[in-house]
Amino acid sequence: MKRPAAAPRTRSDTARRTGRGATRSTAQPELAEATISEGDGVRYLHLGTPWIQGAMRIRKPLKLELDYIQRMMAWLLLRDPDTLAQTRTLQLGLGAAAITKYCHAVLKLPTTVVELNPQVIHVCRQWFHLPPDDDRLTVVHGDAAAHVNDPTNLGSVDALCVDLYDHEAASPVLDDEDFYRACWQVLDDGGVMSVNLFGREASFDRSAVSIAAAFGVDCMAMLKPTPEGNVVVLAWKGLALPPREILQARAEILQSRWDLPAKKWVKLLSAFQTPTPSDPQPTP
């Protein structure tokens, strides 16, 4: 989810859907109108507001169009490029399917995505080139919280991307300590989580405290905000942040192999400081 951009100028089509990801309630959430608009060769996904929930360049459907979506892939810096093919990825919240398609079709990694509303999946397959499931892609119609709390999924993921905003885009719909502890548990040792937050919102400090309680502040880093205010937070399990020279070497490989702006990620990456008086440690 991204701050509003200039309004696209061409046609729009609509469908009914909820916000990205899941809510804590087991009741059926009210559906928001999903508006699909196009402008300057880019197709956008909205939820009845100017907020951009996802984007796709029509002639390059696998390209990561939005800056914050590119930064969500910064977890790659913490994975050895030589063993990347073994990385099991999970996305919570489908959005316009940009990360899901990239992990599946470009990086060719085992990819699972969890989306609460089946109509979101339908819209992505109809308008955003989300392919059918295959031996590497699994699209789950389900609740994100239930998925990470399912005991059968413990330790099943190496790279977890969390981008769970609804149509109001006020704060993540799953954002408390229990949720992030479940995210920690679903990661295998050496696993990395990336989370999209808004650095200019009051909810940012609350989110930071919750992530620190689950992962430990020494296992967190952040990228500087995008111009729109999106802050991508990285948190990891069972590893140490590699030295800067290793991150730079990996960034060179990522940039040359997949044309990702990885060298910029290293420059934007910094240690994380939470507003807590002490740094909680995770409980297995």
C-alpha cells in the first residue's frame, strides 16, 4: 500500500473486495470497491479511495513498479545468492500480486501467498497476470493470522513479506505482538521478514515495539522512508546481520543478475531504534 499518486487518466474497471490480507475478526468483513485504473502505461489497484494498493506496468508485468515494493525485496541481502534457489517465500496480503509474481516467475522460488478475499485473487488473475497455481506457486484463500499460527506451518518459510493494509490505509490490520511472534515462529532459522509500515504515522512506533518484542531489536533493521513515507522494516531469525562489505557484494550480484536497485538498499539500510526503554527478546 502506497500514498496516493497523481490520478491515472484513462479507463477504470471495478470489482468488490476487501483490504489486503486478513483481519482478526472471524466475521465476514465488509467488502470495499476495488478500482482498477490505468495511466501512462501503468495499471493501478485502488480500494475505493485514492490510495494505491498495487501497480503493474502493462508492457512489463513482472517489473516491480513501486519503490516500496522494490524495497520489500531487501530481504535478499540477508540470503546467500548461491543458495537462493532453496528459499521458500510467503507473502501475507496479495495486493496487485507484484511480489508474488516476482518470486515465482523471476526468482523461480517456491512461493505461497495468503489472501482473505477470493475476489482479490480473481482480480489479480484477470487484470494483473497472476498465473494459476503450479508446483512452485500456491495461492491460499485464507486468513493471514490463522496461516502463521497453524502449527503445521512452523519453520516452513525463509522469506516472509507482510503488507496488510485495508482500504482506509490507517495502519496494518495485523500488527500486534502476538501476530509478529507467529511470524517469527513460521520462519525457519536464517529466515527474514520484511514489513511495510508508514514512518510518518503514529502507528509506526507501536508497530516497531511489537516487532522488537517478537524478534529482538538486535535482529531488526530499516530502510529510510520512501518519498511517500513507506518504511520497510527487516527482521530476522537465527542469523547475524552480515558485515557491510558482504551486503555490498550481495547487492552487486542482485543488481547485475536481476536488475534490482540493491546497492541503493545497502545505502538506505540502518540499525533499528525502537522507542522502548529496553529491548525485549523473542520467546520460541
